[in-house]
Amino acid sequence: MKLVSTNKTETNTFELTIAVEKEAFEAAIAKVYKKQVKNINVPGFRKGKAPRNIIEKMYGADVFYDDAMQECYPVALDAAATEAELKVVAVTNVEVEEVNADGFTFKATCVVEPEIEINDYKGIEIEKKSTEVTDELVNGEIDRVRERNSRMITVEDRAAQMGDTTVIDFEGFVDGVAFEGGKGENFSLELGSGNFIPGFEEQIVGHNTDEEFTIDVTFPEEYHSEELKGKASQFKIKLHEIKVKELPEVDDEFVKDVSDKDTLDEYKEEIKENIAKRLEAEAEKAIDDDLVEKLLEKVEGEIPEVMFENEANNMLREMDMRLRSQGMDLNTYMQYTGMTPESVREMYLPEAQKRVKMRLALEKIAKLENITPNEDEINAEYNRLAEAYQMEADKVKEAIPADALTQDLSVEMAMKLVKDNAKIK
């Protein structure tokens, strides 16, 4: 392969003229011949046994040229891009200029990774969220546990109130005629939940167990049923039961029931520790998110749209793999949700843009700071991945080239540098 010329045609776009010499082209032709000869019939020869020169005489000397050029393009283009020190992200056009037995020359129009600028990435100011464990947070957690351990008890000595759960029979009528879907028996309804149309639950308040009564309500104009939109209606109600939620007392016995602690003080200390860990993790996550947003604001440069599209496609493939691991696939998911590959890709595009910009920013920082992992750090990462995927380290090395892993580690180390140098208040 020979890089003949490199011509920048527009921002992030280059036209490479590349020559593939006779030796490489001949090797590709021989490879194509071996693949295709088994499917070629030539009179006087058994199928698949015709010599190459006979086939070329019969069908033309260039019979294998097109397929041989297809064999050569990827390797030749990759070598040319490396020589030109370009990171190709997309090839938009390939045009053959000349081809004969001595080789061929072609032009490739390539979109390349941009050279972005980023400044002031050290000393970024970030405000850390409070990690103070307050009594309110502790009591809130205890209240949630009480809710999970609550029980419903029947109330017989008073009328229904907001917050009660009532068991009712109901039947709805419009203009004196019962309508479809307007009837229920022994239905549990929490008053104040907003599960029924406005005015329904409020009119049950004040009624007693075993009481039968009628309420008047009007269906909302935006109601889902066309027949009932805006219609005045009556519901006949029979109130069977009024129930309230009873929460357990917060004492040592409660603690023994819900935890492995013996006293309320011990239980509160455990809750404080757990909340402290959660708040710290949330605060660190918020710091990382804020750093990302502020770094993205500092990125300068024109990024090719195709890089965002490629990343969105990668995210689409990741989604398909996750769905398959759960016994589904992307096509089934789209049928259920009414989405299309285009709409799913569009959904991912904003996140894809952030990923690409962030990756470029951190790669630039790693370059500016001369960040490169050493051999021990690379081997440690291979071992970590091997353990995570339950594979042998050698198998991981076969799957992930060292230069790709080195680049990923450099990006992680660049992010650590940014965070270590941030001014966190």
C-alpha cells in the first residue's frame, strides 16, 4: 500500500489517494479465486476445478478485480490513515481511479475525528451536596419501615374519613341508564387517593358502615371514554367496611421484629450509618455529573455529526444485548412500545452527543498531560476484567487489544486528574 496524497476538502473531511501495489492486489485476487472457483462451471473441467487462467480467459482478465479490491480496501485505508495520522470515523465515498494487473489506485473520502480544544479543566469549582444525617432523615426511614409493617384494621365506631380505605359496591348511571364499566363489588378504595373521578371519594366521607346512598358526579371533559366525557352521572353506593392503617409502635420490640438489633438506639445508629453511606455516594455521583457538565461546556471544536450517530447506534446495540439477556429482543420491545429504530435512536442521541464530547475532551486532556498507564496498570485492568467476566486473562487480552485498553485507562485517569484538581466546596 502507498499513500499517494492527502487532501483536506472541508472541516474534518479528507480525501486520500491510495495505491495498492501489484503484490498485494495479486494476493487478493488469488484469495478471491479460491473462494469463488467452487461455484464456477467451465466446460471440460469438474465444477470447482477450473484453473484461474482458464476462468480469466473465459470471463475476462478482470473477472476477480472487483471482489479483490473489496478485499484490499479496509487494510489499505487503515494503513493510509495511520500514515497520514488521521483517525477515520466514517468513509463517505470510495472511487477507483485506475485498475490493472499491476494494482489499482483509489480515492477515499473520509470523515475524521476532530482536533478539539479544552482549557481551564483544572480548578473547576463544584459544590458538594450536604451529607449531614439529620433526625428528619432517620425518622423518615423509620416511618417507611413502619409503613411496610403496618396492618389494616376495621373501624366500626365512626363515619368514613379522608385517608381511610373503604370497601364498597358501586354502580354508575347516566340519564338513569347503567353504563358499561361503571359497576364494582367489594372494591377497596382509599379515600383521597384520587383513583376515581373528582368528587367521588369526597362524597363517601361522612357515611357509615352498611349505609346505602347515592352520589352525583360529573365526568371530566378529558375523560378517556367518549360516551362519558362531561356527562353528569349518579352512583349508587353501599359501604361495607371502613379500614384504617395501623402502624406499629417504635420501641425495642419493633426493632427486634424488623432488624437484627436489640434496642432502638442501636437501630437508629445503624440507620444513620446506612444513610451516611447513601448520602456520600449520592454526593460523589453529583460531583461527577457536575464535572461532566462543566467539562462539556469547555469543549471547543466542530464535531462531525456522524460520530454522534455512530455512538447512538452503539447504544442501540447495547440495548438489544441487554434485552436479549432478559429473554427479549429489540424488535419485540419496539412492538410493545410502538417505537421504531429511528425513534429509539433519536431517544439516545442527546446522551450519545454527551458521550462523544466527553470522550474527546478526556482524550485531549490525557494528551496534554501526557497520561499513559504503565504496564502494571494495564495488567491489573486485564485481571480485573477477567475476574468480572469470569474469564482467563489471556482470553480477555485476545478480546480487547492492548492499545484500546490503554486508551480507555488513559481516559479514566484523565477524569481522575480533573476531579483531583477540582475545587470542591
